[in-house]
Amino acid sequence: MVTQTGTNNFSPTTEVGPSVELLHRAPSTPRNRRPSWSSARERPHSVPKRPWQSKHVLGGAGGASESLERLSHEAQHPRSSPATTPMKKGKWWHVRLFRGMVNDVRRRAPFYLSDWTDAWTYRVVPSTVYMYFANVLPALAFSLDMFSKTNMSYGVNEVLLASVLGAGVFAILAAQPLVIVGVTGPITVFNYTVYDIIAHRTDYVAFMCWIGLWSMIMHFVLAITNACNALKYVTRFSCDTFGFYIAFIYLQKGIQVLTRQYARGETSAYLAIVVSLLVLMTAYACGVVGNGSLFQHYVRVFIKDYGTPLTICLFTGFVHIGKMEKVNLLVLPTSESFSPTLNRGWVVNFWNVSVGDVFMAFPFAVLLTVLFYFDHNVSSLIAQGTEFPLRKPAGFHWDIFLLGITTGLGGILGLPFPNGLIPQAPFHTTSLCVTRQRTDVNEEHKGKAETVVDYVVEQRVSNLAQGLLILGTMSGPLLVVLHLIPEAVLSGLFFVMGIQALEANGITKKILFLARDRSHTPASDPLKRVQRRAAVWLFLGIELLGFGATFAITQTIAAVGFPVFILLLIPVRTFLLPKYFTESELSILDAPTASPFTMESVGGSYGVPDVLPSVTTPPLETNEANEGPSKKTVGRQAQGDSDEDFMERGEPNTEA
């Protein structure tokens, strides 16, 4: 410890180490005012910068000594009274229009060029291949549902083109290009539920177009009025509950695909079940081997990167071996290349709808907007979760504006509306992680090797490339190849993605904690710090109740209203749970989905203090076994932040 005493009984104490913490500051600075440093040399460099402002760890003996001198000077020369007068806080209803979008663009724009140049790395190749299969095959399965339940209004080409539209717009223009956009299970439920309600009275495709146009306007209003600031209240509680629901949707779709096989006879059904389970076991084993310690590192990386695509190719040919070739299995249906499923043009005749039907589409658009507001933003949050060491800023307001554009275009073209995908979005970020091996220090696996993430290759190419591959899939030759894939293989892929999503879900971890023998629960498990075990049971029960209510309503004609149940998770967490759980219990059972760095776009996270002066960002470590993004990108300083943006995070503006 180093101690220095000033002339005014001021004794700042700092700890020499990787982070210099300011324990004393006199006089204090209001959080909404910029400190009036007289020169650049007097600014306290001990205040941590944001991750993109410096790639070096602050601290060291020299840094501590300089910091003490500045603190002493600060005590001897107090700031003038105008600088210490708090700024009047604005009312909550005073909305600064467009501010969120403008700030998102200003923060992300300096990184746009590096978003393309950083893609020159090997990690982008397996990520593109994996996301192509993980996006296109589930989308085709959802197209089967919509094809049969909407009287062929939506088919394979409509679903593929919707995925291409989302990939193109968000890969090129989005502030969060890691988010994969396409056709999801919830929008599939929404589409065929609307068909059941209105198909008997009007043109279904034209009616859906008006839903898309109304929803586009609502998305614009949400973006302009900074409505995404409410995401600060979205925690792991809401994301885990919704993610649990999505995982079960994938498992349900996998079972539904298998039940359709009985239309071809019992032999076809039994073979389909066997193939589906073989796909599940093989693809899952590839993931286990990739994250394990068997074989050399480069072999494990190859299996992890290409295990799932190779499994799909393997079992597509497997069903043609021996007598299995004579078994009549259902295969993926296709249509004419680059043409709508119905006999119509790509532009919907939405003007041939009565005025009454135009306004009747409005309440459906409200429900769609509620669904997309939650679904897309939760996809973005999970894809930029705290487990990913991201270095480039996020932008939720700008992306919800872009989502409005794709929703309107999807309606005009007669496509199912695309939005952020779960679990594909977090899978995409995971596939771009550059990892290394280190010794595990936890008592459960002490001394064993563990895999840690060094950094994420943040770029736009993999998202755009998988979208272009999907566009190529709409061509005649590739549609023929696609037609060879048995639906049983697709069912197995659904099972793999559903199980992988469940494994990473917080609800599953709580269930395993409660089911595990207490004597075999490691002391390092965070849930073991909860004093009341009943609190874990109660929290888990509320999460499962929210999941059950959402899943149950989607099985009825009232499924069109399930977005309301999803949105109710936010006020339940914010206002109801604090009445039954202590603050310390909630800090363990729940947590912000994304880091404070990511949540800067929406003003921070609920329950997390704005000023965290002792937090520093470690420098990136390169991994010789994996190529990574350009080092020039790491630590690059974002331009365009205002003084108020700095002070809201307790930082001085060092850009001046």
C-alpha cells in the first residue's frame, strides 16, 4: 500500500495493482457534469476507461504514484461552485426524439470499416458454414408448418427469401451484426393463428401485408422515442424463461416432424426415428469432443466447427445404404426456383383490401410489434451476453428501426416477417469465439484443463455470407440437392439445437442444482451462496410458471396473444419478485443478460450501479492456434460520445 498525506488532511490511499481504485475524492463530482480539469495532465488516469478506449490495463506503480499527485492537487485546488452544482434532472416523460438512434450510429460508425477487415480470419469460415445449416434447415421445417396450415400461402421460397432479407439488411447496416435474423418458431405460430381467424373473410396474404405495414410504423415510433431504454429491466429471468420456451418449441417441432412419417407407413416411421436419434447422438458427441480433451487441439477444433454440417451430409447419404434405400422417407419439399409458392407476383396487391380490413389489421400489428420488440431484443441481448468478451458497442435503437424496415418489406413481398433468432444468434457468437486452454482453479476440476474465451471475432461477413448461401439455395440445382435431405435428419437437428439451448439455460442449471446431492455440489457454485434453499425453489417455480403459461397459450386459438404473456415477464421481475426475495438473493438467482458495456446503448442495466471505478478491462491475449481479428481494432476509441454520455458512467471525457 502507498500512502501520501496532503496539506489539508487529505490522505488518499491506493492499491498498487492492475486496477487503481479511488477511495477518496474531494470534492465530489455530480454524475451528470463533466469535471473541469484545467489541463490534460491533471485528468485522473486511474479512472477506468471503456473497453474500446484502451487495450492496456491501467495501474502499476508508476500509475499509482501519478494518481496520488493528481488527487493531492485536486484536494488543494477545489473546483468552483458552478462545477459542483447538480444539473436539474429531466422528467421521465420528456423524450428526446431520435437520441437513441443517433447515439447508436455515432458509437458504432467508427468500427464499420473494421467490421469488414476483421473478417479476414479462419473463424469466419466454420461460423458461416455452421450458421447456414443452423438457419436454413429449421426455417424449412417452419415452412412446412406454414405451408400446410396457411393453404400454401407461405412456402420454401418465401421462408428462404425472408432469411436472405434479414441477413442482408442486418449484416450491412445493423449496429449489432452478430445477431442472426430469420424466420422463428413464434412468428410461425403467429402466422397460422392469424390465418385461422381471418382467412374466411379476406385475402390472407394482403391482410398480412397490412399487419407488416402497421407494425413497421410502430417499430419506427419505438425507435424514435427511445423505447429500447426499457431493455435495462430485461434480466436473465426474462431471457431464461423465453429461451426455455424457444428450446421446447424446437423439441416439439422435432417430434412433430417424426409423427408425419407415419403417413408413409410404420417402417418409414421407425427408420425416421432411428435416423433422427443417430443425428442427435452424433452431432452432440461432436460438441462434447470439441469441448473435451481427446485428440490434438486442431482435431478438436475441426470436429467442433464442422461436426454438425458433416453429420447432416453423412445421414443424408446413410438412408440410401442397403435395404434402407427402398424405404419411402419424407424429404424436404421444394418449389420452383426464385418463384412464390402461389401463382402470384412477388409484390402483394395490398391495395385490394377493404378499409375495414386495413384497420382490423391494426390490433394484430400491435401484437406482432410486442412480439418482435421482446423476441428480437432478447436475441440481441443473449448474443451479446456477459459470457462473451465483446469489444465493440451495441445499438438497440437503430436495430429496432431496421427491424421495422424488414417487417414492412416482408409484408409487401408476401414473406413471413423475419426477426432475431434464438438459439441461432448466441450460437453465432459462440462460433466466433477464439479460445485457449488454461488450468482450472475451481475445486471441482482443480488442476484440469479448461477452455476460456480470449475474444470474439466481431465482424459482418459471416452473417452476410450465410445469407448469400441461402439465396443460392433458392436456385434450381441447390433446390434439387435440398430435396434429397430426409425430414428425419431435420428432426435430429431440431433435437440437437433444442438440447444445446437447454444446456445453456439458467432454468436448467437451477433444476440440476436442486436435483444434485448437496454433498457433491461444489462450493464454487453461486447458487450455494443463497441462504434460503426455498428461495431457489420459488424463483425456479415462477420461471417455470411463466414458461408453462406461454407454451400453453400457443397450443390454442388464443396463440396470437402469447406476446403479451412474454412481455409480462419484465414487470413481474421488476416489481413483483423484489417483494419475495432479498436483494442478495436476487443478485445470485438473477443477473443482467449483457455486460454494462453492451447496455450503454439503453442507459445501463437494472440493479447495476452506474459507477464502477474499480473495474478494468484486461488486455486481449492472442491464441496461436486460432487466428483472430486485427489487433488494430482492439482498443480502438469510439468517436462521438457526448460529455453527458461520459459522466453517466462516472468517467471524465478523455477525448478532449
